[in-house]
Amino acid sequence: MIRLAAVCLPALLLAGCLFPPEPMTTQAEEIRTLFLIIFGLGALVFVGVEGFLIYAVFRYRRRDDRLPAQHHGNTKVEIVWTIIPTVIVLILFVTSMFTLGSISARSDNPVVIEVEGFQWQWTFRYENGYAVTGNFIEPPVLVVPAGDPVRLKLISRDVIHSFFVPAFLIKVDVVPFGQGQAPNELEFTVTAPGTYRGQCAEFCGLLHASMTFTVQALAPADFDAWLAAAASATPTPAASVPPDLHVVELSADNIAFSVHELEVPAGEPFIVRFTNAEGVDHNVAIYDGTEILFTGTKVTGPDVTVDYLVDALDPGEYTFICDFHPIQAMTGTLMVR
Amino acid sequence: MSAQAPARRQGGFPIPLVGMLLFLSSEVMFFGGLFATYFSARASFAGPWGPPSGAEPLEILPIALPITLILVSSSFTMHAAVRAIRRGNSGALRLWLIVTLGLGLLFVSGQAYDYTVLGFGISDGVFGTVFYTLTGFHGAHVFGGVVGLSILTARAGQGQFSARNHVAVEAVSYYWHFVDLVWLALFSTLYFLR
Amino acid sequence: MATTTLAPGSKTYERSWVLDWLTTVDHKKIGVLYIVNAFAFFFFAGLLALVIRSELAVPGLQFVDESTFNQAFTMHGTLMIFLFVVPVFSGFANYVVPLMLGAPDMAFPRINALSFWMLPLGGLLIVSGYLVGGAAAGGWTGYNPLTQEQFSPGDGTDLWIMGLAVVGTASILGSVNFLTTIFKMRAPGMTLFRMPIFVWTVLVTQALILLATPVLTAGLIALFIDRNYGGSFFDPSVGGDPILWQHVFWFFGHPEVYIVILPALGVVSEILPVFSRKPLFGYKAFVWATIAIGLLSFSVWAHHMFTTGVVFLPFFTFMTALIAIPTGVKMFNWLATLWRGSLVFTTAMLFALGVMSMFLIGGISGVMLAAAPVDFHLQDTYFVVAHLHYVFFGGAAMGVFASAYYWFPKMTGRRLNEALGKVHFWMLFVGFNATFFVQHSLGIQGMPRRIADYSADAGWTEMNLISTAGAFLIAASMVPFVVNVITTLLNGEKVGDDPWEGNTLEWATTSPPPTYNFDRLPPIRSERPMFDLRHRDDPNLHPELAHAEIATIEADS
């Protein structure tokens, strides 16, 4: 018995983490209930079968050379232990279908947000035109109202991604359907304001692990206020470019910069003439350690050139990087002398 | 006499033919997979289904129907070869094998010629892709059958087959009929079902 | 009349040991070649697993970059499934099935050799990706459009496709061989329902290989055409359908997982009766359950696609849950075999019991995933990784080790050291559970799979550390195993024909058997001819023998 307890105790300690996170949408509450029912059935089966196995291992150890009774089978018993799993399976199926119907319900007037997944970040577009695109340093925030239904339209720009929020106990694949097939949708109603992590859950290539985002649920009035303010924020007007500025040239192709060292004079603004040769989004951003000094706007190629106007920098060594692809091949050193 | 290893049963369905039938069921699944991609692409295709604009629509003349008739008749000649050797007639076997082989070659050449006049390629959209993949792999299988028939012809020329000993001929004939059946399914699908 | 041995007594025909093994068509040598090749890939893919677990132990990228990591888990999965766990059982089956049937060899010995040699060729093609700028890195499932040319440039993916096509063709040829052998070369008296249960599981496994693998081949060819010839099968930007790839892949992929596990369940069904001294309880039920699993396996593939939004969820939830029934029947029959048995815990028996316990957990987690709404949360998380490792590793790989300890004496004439074997078992059992049980929790808490790194404030660090520690314990457990194999081959305890008091015909000949397998066979009246032979004078067992059928052809006597 002591051996049994020694085995069970660590298992029980781990069992605490075997329950899903606190469900934060009405749909998640239903999924959690179904999970608990099925987990309970599974735990019963586990205890029964494993229990008998452990019992048999002790009880039926060979003690002598006598041949045990040679039972070949028993039809009645076979029928019984075919029927019992069948019943369990039917319970599982019926409860699953009820839950499925319930979480698939569509409401009449949801807040519709377009979620575009691309290698390797997200863009969220609201009905009033406001859009936010995330990058590696600053993953985007999907602001939603708590208590009101939200419907996401999931669009992919390239490969299959998946929109996953663990606290919502749900994910839906973001599929680049061709031929006019309607994009996948995910509808949910958050139950309480708060901030919830999310990330891509369908392997989508090199920086799949970086494709994170956050969902921020605000009280409905706060949400309306936020949305109005976000839409009306005007972008800062492009400054006119003074002549005679130092220009450094840089291009990107095959997820790599053309050069990894740039040099500019200190104490004066300068231009980074950036050419994106391919159809993948890139930008150029400049950092001092983790401090963001300059973030260039996203450039979608192919064959698009922009002039980034960067404010004067003190002498030193800085890093320039592509926010969308913060990998070795898209990182370089900016020497300011 | 002390016990020896048990005597083997004589007769029963020959082992090489069991092997060939099993192999052919895997081929059914292979072509099944390709047909599945055809039907799936067809079902989800928005727009008119067929060769891309600029190329002519598929017609059964002057090539598709004739090569179908050629392949179907080659099944008859193949069967004639099998019947010949079941009667022990090695000479007739050789003759019918050569005729079948020739008809098979005619089919493959006809298919290849058709490719040059169709006016679209494998990279011309979904239809081009599935058309060439399906007919191409079928043609390759016919060619494989032609190779098998050539080997049989050579062996028959050396007198290796008799009425009691010709299971390779039977096996290749199963393969040949299978390849013919696949073509009939393909031909109907591409040219009639559309 | 004196019997003559058929093995040549003179040395007029002798060739080098190397040439012999390279050109052999003897199913026993080919079986050993399969097993050795499979273990080579097992250790390589295991190293890749250590790379993965080392990187994931704590947040941050310490050892490898994302590209190397993505290649590592792709190659780990591909090699473990296609080059280890499926071929190793083909190897054991190759060795053991003709013996169990009382046959002198497989039906097509030369095709048998061809099937084997295509394996290292295919495996090398797959691995050679590392030499040409990067191995395949699209996951072992190769989803589109990620594996299209524009998102996976370079030759690694093409080599992966070609290698898998070669391996797939090899297994199809193998399945033709196994099925023909089983149908046509059973010794007289061995009706289908007197075959050892392991042979039944091999039969169903090989039928699945025969029918499912060609679909994968078709899909791989289609992907190759997309990548290299401008095809439009799966690329939505030119009119193709990325979900079509998933349908084609999983239509193969789901039967594939039963191809992996069924032989292991068959081995357990051989080992339990021997070491409980009772027949397998419910032999016929077990056969029908195996056949049912085989048939049902073709009807559940889209449960891997629940989150794609295009699958008819009720049908696939129902059919997937249904497979639990025959699987449960098997489990209960095993328990009934142990019940009131006389159990002895050799290493082979320990591994068989390990298979039962671990497969139980894997099966339960699988049924949880069958419920579509629960799958919405758990799909593509570490819960699935835990599930698949409990069935693939806890189930199939432990079955591999059970087979190794059980049949090593037959193959080599020497028994593996039991003490070392038990050390191997317990280290592996503890290491395995430490590695993978926490992964259930990781998945439930929301950690996705196939990520090279994770955030420090996700709360996943401690569990990842435990998992990594377990992985290194698994690696360490291989040391006593390898040491055991080497020392036993060199100077291990020699055994005779039947060291375990086995039930089936492989124990009716020498260890190892002669080239032609059998001098003579005992009468075959049940699925346990050796047991019947040993107990032919036991008055209590006569009633069973009295009901046996008489063979239609009898040996001279």
C-alpha cells in the first residue's frame, strides 16, 4: 500500500494542473464543463483498469509450479465489456453534440473584427477602419467589449495559422482558402474585463513561436470610447525631407538584409533608403539595446522603395533590425560616428 | 519413416497471383487518391471546368477515343496470349504478347502525341495539373506493363513457359487488365463526366 | 530411415560475412537488418529529441535558432515514425511470422530483401536535407501551403518527399509479401483462427499499409508536382486547396497510427499468456476487435482537422469515439488473461505491462480529443504531443523493447541479462512518465506545439524543466540496454529452443533456427501448439485437445 501511495502522490500533485484555465467566455464555460465530464469518465476508467492491473501484479505472482485454470474466454463477459464502453462512448457523443450546438450559436449583432494572420504576426481591423499590426517587439492587442458578442473573421495572407486564446478554451484555424470560399469565423462573448494571452497554434514556419497577441476586454462603454478614439487618431504628417542629408541604402530579399553594417554621421538626421525586393513585409527599426529609437513603417514589396527619415543620433553602436523578422539575417549594426 | 517437414499443398490459388492481386489493390488506392484530388478540385472549382482559355476543350477525337479502343483491344489480345499458353502453345503466346505490347506502345505514343497538341500544360491551373497528373501516371503504368510484356516475350522466346508453368504470364495479364480498367474510368471521367 | 540435414556440411560454398548479409534473402537475416537499421534511426531521432527538450527547458533560445529547431522536430517525427517504429515491427514480424506459421521463409524472399534495402536509401534521402542547406522543416505532417515552394524553398523538402515515397513503396512491397505469406504458407493444421495473435495483428497492420500508404504516395507526388512543376493541387494562390492536402495526408495518417500500434498490441498478447501460463482470454474477440479497429481506422481521419472549420464534426466525433470500444475490449481481455494467472515478471513481461499502462493513458487522452469542443482547446497543444507519445512511445516503443527482450534468445541463442533489463525498464518507465505526463498539463494550460521558445511569464517553465529532465533520463536508460545487447552477444547466457516455455511455433526449433527453419513441427490443434505439446500428457487438458479438428494433410509418421 505504501508503494501505491508513493506512486499516486506525485501524480496527484500534477493533477492540479490537469484542469483547464479559468474560462473567460460563455462558450469557454460550456467547453470546460464538457472537459470535466469527459475527464471524469476517463479518470474512472483509468482508476478501474490501472487499479486492477496493479492488483493483479501483486495478487497473481507465481508462487508455485501449478498450472492455473486455462480459461479461453467467456462470451457473456465479452458482451458486458463491449456494452459498457459503448454506453460511455454514447454519453461522450451526446454531451459533445449538445456543447457543440451551444457554442456554435450565432448572434444577430456582434462586433465584427477582421483578424489577418501572416508570417509572423497579426493585423486586427475594425469596422470603423481602425487597424493595428503587431510586430515582434510589440505584439498587437485585440481590444474587445466584455459582455457583448464578438465575431472574428479569420483571414490568412499566406499559410495556415490558428487563432488561439487559452483562456477562451478555443482556437480556429486561419486558412488561406482560395476560390472565394468564406473565411473561418470565431464568435465569443467575454464574461469579464481583463487581459488574455493568445498565440498562433498552427505551425506556420520560422517564427511561429513569436506570433503572439493579447486580447483586452473592456467594459462596453469603455470599448466604444476606445474604438472612437482609435479611429480618429490621425497619423503624424510626414515631415518634409531637407536636402543634402546623408543617405544609406539597404534592401531586403529572401528574408535577409543586403548589408549588415551601416555607417552614418552623428548629430544630424539621415535617410535610410530601404528597398523591399520581395512580397513579404519588412521594415527597418533602430534600437539601442532594447530601447526603440526608430520604427520604420511597414513596406510591402516587391520592388518598393521608401526613404526613412531618422532623427539625429549620438555617436555609438546601435542595432537595426526588421521588426517582422528579428532573425540573424535581418539584423545589423548601425555605426554612428 | 520419421516425420519430415509437412508436405506442401498442391494447387490452390498460386502464390504469385495472390501477390499480384494484393499489389493491384494498393494500386487501386493509389489511383483512388489521385481521382479523389480530381473530384475534390472539380467540386470546389469556381468557374468553368476544363482546359484553360486559349486551349481547345477536350474532345474524344481524333486521339482519345482511338487510343481507348486500342487499349481495350489489347486486353483481348492479352487474354488470347493467356489462353494460348494455357493450351501449351508457346508460339501463339509469343505472337499475342508481341501484338499486345505493340498496342500498348501505340497507346503510350498516342497519349504522348496528344500532350503535344492539347495546348495547355501541367502548370496551367488546376485542371491542367490534375489532367496531366492522372493521365501521366496512368501512361507510366501502361509503360511499366509494356516493360513486363517485353520480359515475358523474351522469356517465351526462350521456351520458359508451358501449359503447367506460366504463372508470370497470368500475373502480367492481371496487371494489364487493371491498367485498362483504370483507363476506362479515367476516360469516362475526363471526357464524359467532365 | 536416417534424416538428412539440409544445411550444407562442406565448405565448398563459402562467402564473406559482409557479402552474405548484403545479399541475403533469408527472412531471419532481413529481419535483423530491419531491426538494426531502425535502431540506428531511433538513436539519431532520439538525439534530435534531446535537442528539442534542451532548447525548451527554459525560456529563451540558448542552443539553437528557430530554423534548426523547426528542422529538428520535423525530422524527429518523420524518422521516428517512418524509419523506426513501423520498420522495427516489420523487422520483428519478418523474423517471427514465418516461424510462427511453420513456414520456411516469406512468400517472396527477393522482394523481401528489396523492401529492406529501400529503407536506408529512403532514410538517407530524407536526412540528406541537412547537407543541402536545410532539412525539411514543415512538420512531419507537411501542411500546405507551408510546404509549397515559396514558403519552404530549397531541396530539403523535396528530398523529404522523395525519401518518403521510397520508404512508402518499400512498405507496400513488404505488405504484399506478408499478406501472401500469411494467406498461403501456413503449416497444415493452422487454420486462420489457430494463428498466433501476433500474426493476426501483423495481418491487419499489413492490410492497412497496403491500402493506406498509396494514398500518401499520391499526395506526396501531388505536392512534388506543385513544388517543381507549377502544379495547382494545394496552393490557393493558383487555385489549389490547402485543406485537400490535410484530407489526403490524414486519410493515410490515421491508419498509419494503427499501423504503428497494432503489432505492439500483438506482442503484448503473445507475452502475457506465456508469462501468466494461461491462454489469451477471448482470442476470437481479440481478432474481431483488431479487424474492427483496422476497418474503423479509415473512417476517422478528419478528427485531426476539427479546427479547420470545414469538417462535419458529428460524424468524426462519433466514429473516433467508436474506436474506443474494440480497444477497450482488447484491454479487458488482457486483464482477464492476467486474472488468476501465475505471473512471472521477466523484462519482456514488465515491458508488456508497461505497454498496457501507458497505452491506457494514451487511449483515454485520445478519447478526450475525440470530443470536438474539447479538441478546440487542446488541438495543436502539448496535450496532443503527450497523447501521441503515450501511444507511440509508451505503447509502440515499449512494445519494441518487449519484443527485443522476448525474441532476442530465439534470434541469437543467448538471453539478455535480466538485471540490466530491469534497470532499463524502470529508468525508461520513470523517465518516460516524467517527460510526457506534465505535457498533458502544459497543453491544457495552453502551450502550443512546435514552438521553439515561449514566454517567461506564461507559467510553463517548471513543467518544461521536468519534461527535459525526464528526456535525459530516457536517454540514460538506453545505456543499460545497449550494454546488455553488446555484452550478451559477446558472452551472454546461452539458451536452448524454448527458454520461456512459449506457446507458438518459433519455440519449436533451435535458437537461432537453421536457414530452413524447421526439421519437424508439432501437431497444430490450437493457437498454442507448443503449450499443447508440453502438456500432451496432462489429463486435465485433454478435453480441449479432443475438440480439435484433424488436419486435412498429415505428415508421414
